[in-house]
Amino acid sequence: MTRHDRPLKLEPPAPPPALSDRALDNLRFIRQTMEAAGTFTAVSGAGITLTGIVALIATLVAGTHLESPRWLLTWMAAAPIAFSASVYHTVRKTRASKATFTTALARKLALAFFPSLVAGAVLTAVAIRAGWYPALPGMWLMMYGAAVMAGGAMSVPIVPVMGALFMGFGAIALAVPLVFAGWPPELRGVLLNSIMAAGFGGLHVLFGYLISRRYGG
Amino acid sequence: MAKRNTAASTRPPAGDVGAHGPGAGGLSSVDGHATDATPAALDRLIHERIRLGIVSALAVNDSLSFNALKSLMGTTDGNLSVHARKLEEAGYILCTKSFEGRLPKTDYALSPLGRQALERYLGHMEAIIKATRER
């Protein structure tokens, strides 16, 4: 018996997935698309831009002396103002577009966004108590970036990118006190404040503009 | 009403429920919201993944721009354009073209007919699942 005479041993074809499995898969796809689309336009570019403008004003008002109460109080006051502006515009945009913003979605966003901010607040208290003022800009940028990345996972792809850049700026700011340890504190303050302006101000303005252009407001 | 396009290009991708799927012949009497819940009666126009995605995304938004839909579906300009046109020709979605400054902007919205089609499709899927479980 030659090789050609032998009967072919064909592998039995893999059974097709059950009809109900494929129907379930289709329903899952519809649900996932609806969830993704629901979060899609919820982020307001105008609100993010406004956050950046508030940060730029805070940079000018705060001065460069990191240990001064003025610097700390200015930034602590700027944070809730910027946050409120962003939330206001996001809610306005959501209502204007009649987009679905369900309680479940709000809960998911809050659960993703706030833990890093709470951790940042606790670490800020610890840093102030210990007198680690030069660590504050880097820490705030890092924690805020982590919050934006986590919250942005449920939003348009550009948002997590913005979060990652905040974290990058934060890492640079944290390195400044170590790399430039020999510099006078005033110069280090100028450098750190510039990073804060570029991060909280520049990144917000840039990404706010991009989100406005690409995602309708 | 615009002419409905149910051309061969609306064939579902492998792995989707289709008219020739297993058990297609035995599902002619399935129960569910859809009275005609047989795979053969499936709306092939929105059965294709990208078109189903477009209709689903528009169902939870008043309107979405072309770029937003493209980003959401993770597809190319040409692909989205072709699928959106098929849905538009069927009267399932409405297309509005405008200018934002000097840039042209295309927005899509789901028509009442499109919403009905999606609801009917969901009914079919639920009926298929129910019928299969009751067997």
C-alpha cells in the first residue's frame, strides 16, 4: 500500500459555537458599545481648558516660594475652583447632547477617579506635616495623573494619554529636588512652579482644545 | 422612505448568528417579543458588526460625529463611510453635514425606523436565547 492509497485522516471540523452563544455574544457587543458610547462625549473640552486657565492663574498668584502659606493656599483654593468648573461644563455638555449619564456610570467614574485624589490629599497632609514642600508639585501631578488615567479608561482614548503625561510631569517634578539639590531654593521653586504651570496649565489647555475639536465641545 | 439595501455585502462575519447557523431550521417557532424570531428573519442590515455598533452607539446618544463614531468603532474613514451610507439609505440613521469654522462636520443620529430595527433585533436575539434554553 503506497502513501497515496492510504485513506486520508481528516480532523473532524470544530463544532460551531451554539446559536444561543452567538446571540449572547451579539447582545454583549451591543451592551459594550452602548456603555462605551455613553461615556464618549461626557468629557467637556471646554471644562478641561478652563481648568488649565485656572491653573495658569494660580501659578502667577502663588509665587515661587514653595514653603509660603500663599503658595499652598493658592493651589489648594485653585483645585476646587477648577474641579467645579470642569464638572459644571461636563454636566452641561451631557445635558445639551442628551447623552446617557447613568448612576452606574457616575459611580464607576467616581470609583476610578477619586481614590488617587484621596490618596493625594492624605499624602499632602503628611508632606506638609513633615515639611516636604518641594515634593508637593510632583506628588500632586502624579496623583492627579493616576486619577485621570483611571477615570479616562471609561472615556475617549485621549483622556488616559493626558493622564499619562501628567504622571510624566510629576516624575520630572519629583526628580527636581534631588537632581538640583545644590540650587538655591528660590530657583528650585521657579523650576517646580514652571512644571506645575506646564502640567496643570499647559496640558489641560492643550487637551481641552483637542477634546473640544474632536468630540464636539 | 429610502430604499433598503440588503445586498450580499451585509453578510455577517463568521461566528455571528446567521440564516445558515446551526439549528436554523429548528427555531421557526421560538417565543419572544419578536413574532418572527427566526434567524432567517434577522435584519441582515444591522446584523453586521460595524453597522450594529453604529446603531447601538447612536441609540444612547442624540447624535455622534463621524470622528466620534470612527474612534468608537476603531475603524477607518472608508469603512465607516460605507457602512453608514448603507444605514442611511435604509432610513435607519440620519446624516447632517455642516461646517465648524472651515472644517466640514458630519453628524449621525438614529431615526425612529432605526430604533425600531434595533429593538426588533434585540427581540430576535433574546428569543433565540430563550428558545435554545427551553429546549
